[in-house]
Amino acid sequence: MANELYISSSPKGDRIALLKDKRLVEFHLENSGNQFTVGDIYLGTVKKIVPGLNAAFVDIGYEKDAFLHYLDLGAQIKALNKYTRAVQNNTTNNSKLTNFKAEVDIDKMGKIAAILSKNQQILVQVVKEPISSKGPRLSCQISLAGRYVVLVPFSNSVSVSKKIADKDEKNRLLRLINSIKPDNFGVIIRTVAEGKEVAELDKDIKNLMKNWEDGYNALKTAKPCDLLIGEMGRASSILRDMLNESFDSINVDSKELLENTKEYVKVIAPDKEKIIKLHNGKQKLFEQVGIEKQILALFGKTVSMPTGGYLIIEQTEALHVIDVNSGNKSNEQNNQEDTALRTNMEAAIEVARQLRLRDMGGIIVIDFIDMKESDHRQQVFEKMRDEMVGDRSKYTILPITKFGLMQITRQRVRPVLDIKSTEVCPSCNGTGLISASINIADQIVNKLEYVLTKQNESQISIILHPFLYAYFTKGLFSIRVKWYIKYKKWINLIQDSTIGVVEYKFFDSKGEEIQLS
């Protein structure tokens, strides 16, 4: 299965799209000013202890205090606090924790008031981003994720991903990691480490140790709410977790992104550097490869399926509800049970895709079309389970009940991605009345003549809706050809489906927009 990653840069941040066999399966918006990302490590200040919740509220700079439960403190919270004080007081110069004396593990059933106190400064890691009216959720069980391993300070345990089934391979990896891991650092071996040599694993651990040392140096002079170790960007984390032989290409549309991506891929997979490409087309990257069209089709309340069925997706504060409908398929099959099975099997594929695409978390209830046969319900359950294998979030799937309902819980660590697939018309502002398209075409013709004859522009590009693009370019003796004959200049027309049908923009030879009244 071919994987392609597309990254489009804008002043507001990056848009990241992962395609499998040309189908959009993951989409991320990464705001340039985004903070409090999962994995970020902060120096927080305890603002309030709540004995009734056995939790504390911690200030890390967000508008609302973050939540830290006793169960998220970690067994070695006392060692972490001791280390934090020692670094801040300059009584240790040992970032690698060599000869660091561990503390006694805290009681699993203990009270948070016995561990933390108001105004105390502590190292915390974001495990859930701010969602709705809630602040971030924190943990003191610090971990640093790499490509092949996860490094856990103040621990000495080594564990292997359960997805590595081969016993001999597990033992080999355990033996290798135990021989190279630093003292007082635990290691979780990731699934992608299967079959890797010791040199690759050691390089990954050294990179993580460098991140830890950078955090140690930042902690020396850190002030409350300072970010000590930042999690990498969303695009890099996708590459870290998923880059393998199935990746065909990584496409970016800015030189800065190109250099950053190449620099990161050199570290994790040097042999893959050649698949990174810079987009230089006349159209926008997402427009040219059809991603914009997929986004608009996939993020609405109603999502169509290839053979006529459709999903209706509703979101509430507590859960997501997905209703499966057969649409016109119900007229094509004589057997109602067969129709239900085929539609539900297709829906399972699309639902799994939608969960990843929108990053839906919490409780998801799917109302499949009723099926009388228990074997058919089992088939749909197994199909859903197979389709969810590639999902990187933790999830649990329950079998379909006799009422046709399937329940899924999926880890929610960031707000669900909500992209408006409907928009208010920029010309009529919702009234339903716009200027006729032919009038817009006349406006473009008049403004083009003004720019070419009065402003003496040498080279013009016009971005416009595909409808207008077709109007100006279709036919052997098109309007654009007539322009060439009249002005002796070829006008570059670029179609863009993301703008309104009555919108257009003029650009000069330097790519700067020409302001027209």
C-alpha cells in the first residue's frame, strides 16, 4: 500500500495530509503558534490541591490550570522532584543520571497532598491537549519518544511492544537494549524496532539523550511555565512513527519545509532522503493532487460512500454518533439482508478512515443497518477490527449488539478536527443572490485590459474558480487565445476550487498580488 505525505505551508501554519493509495486517511492542521502539544515538557507550578479528586491543578501558562491526577504522578515522583530541585539549585551537573540515587516508590493508593504542595515547582508532560472548556492534562511520568524506542528517565525497566510476536526477536531486542541503555533510564522498545541492528537502536537512544540534556540545560535557568523540551511537529512525528518502505514520496511546497524535512529524515532514515520533493507547479500543492476536493467531501455532516450508501456524523460533548444509511443501494438488491451486509462492510472501511481523519476520540457509537444473521454482525465486527489496525491511537472495539449498535472508545488527546465544508457566499453574504457569472467574466476582462495597458505589467497570472477557468480556456479559439492575439502576451490562468465562484486575484511577474479597486 503506497503512502504519500503532503505538507503545505502558510503564514498561519502547516497543513499535513497523509494519503494511502491516493485516498486521504490523515489530515492535520499545525498552527505556527500552537502550544501545549502532547509530549511537551514544562516547568509547572502547583496552584491548587484538590483532596476530593486526589489531584492538583498546575499552571503551565495556559489560560486554565492543567489537571494532574495522583495516578499520573508515577512511582518515582519523589526522585523527579529531587532531581528538579538539584538542577535548579546547581547542586548537580549530571544530566545523564549516572549514580543518581532512586527514591522509594510512592504508594499506589496514596494521597496527592502528601507528595505535592501549593506553589511547588514540578516537571510535567502534556498527555492531553486542551479540549473544549478543559485545560491540558498532565503526567509526571516523563518519557521521550524516538523512532525505535521510548526513553523513560528514573526507571530501569526494559519492555517490548506487544505487537512484536516473535519470542526470539523479543529476546534479541531485550538483550541489545540492556547492553546499551544508560543507567537510570528505562526503555520501551517500539514495534518498528523489529529486525533493527544495534547501531540503529544506539543512535536513536543517543538522540533522545541529547534531547534530555537540552532539557537539563534549560531547567538550570528556567522560570515557571517555561517549555523545557518541545515535542516535534506533527509532520515529523508522522514520519517518525510511520516512515517505512511503503512510503513513495514526501511532497512540500516551500524551501524552508524542504530543508527541515530533509534534515530530520537524514537522522531517522538517510536512505529515504531521495523521496522528498519540492512542489513547483502552477497550482497549489493540495489543489493539484486533489486533496482540497477530498477535504471538502469528507468533513461534512454527511459523508458519501462509493456505491451509494452514506454516513451521517453527529458530535456532542460526550460522544460521537455515526448513522449508516444504504441510500439508493436499497433499490438494487432484492435481499434486504445482503444489502445491509454489503453496506455495513463498506461503512466499516469509511468509519475507520473518518476516525483517523477527524481524530475523533472518546466514545463513538455506530448505528449500523440492522442484520438478522449473527454471522453477518461478526463479519462487520472483524472488518472494523481489521480496518483499525493502522490507527496509531489506542482504541477498544466492542461487537455489534442485537440492536445494530457498535461501541468504540478511542484515545482522545487533542480536539477533534472540525473543518467547515460549507461556507457563506463571499458575494451575497448568505442572501442567495450574486452577480451573474458572465458579469464577473466581464470584470476580469476589463481589469486585465487596465493592468496591461495602463500599468504596463509584463506578465500576469490570474487565480480564479474552475468554472471561470473553463469559460476562458475551453475551445480551440478560446478567450485566452484572443487575449494573446490582442495583447501579444500569454495570460497565465490558475484554477483554485477553494475560492468562491465570483472571486479572483491578479498577480504580477514577481508573484505579488496586484491590488485592484
